Amino acid sequence: MSSSKSSNRLVVPGARDAMDKFKMEAAREVGVNLQDGYNGDITARQAGSIGGQMVKKMIESYENGMK
């Protein structure tokens, strides 16, 4: 793996706040208590459930846009 740059970059400048809000919303929906800032104390299962919920909502949004 390359150590030069992170691949976790957003395409749209300024979208970080919206993505953080989206992540917090998804965490609430799956019952994970996220704090602003560092959340290294959550389990991999909890982190995965947040990411999974985010993907699920993005797919639903895309599918609704296709109608």
C-alpha cells in the first residue's frame, strides 16, 4: 500500500460537514453513540453497521431518483 496520500478524500470541496452529519444520522439509526471528534473506542462491528447504513441510504436515494 502506498503511504503517500490518503484515498479517503471527498470529490466535492466542503462536503465534509454534510458527510459528518450523514454519518451521525446513520449512527443514530443503528443505535451507535458517536461523539464529535475521536471515536476509536467503538467496535469494528459498530463502525461497519454505520457504514452499511450509509450505503443502504445512498442506494435507496439513487433508486428513488431513478423513478
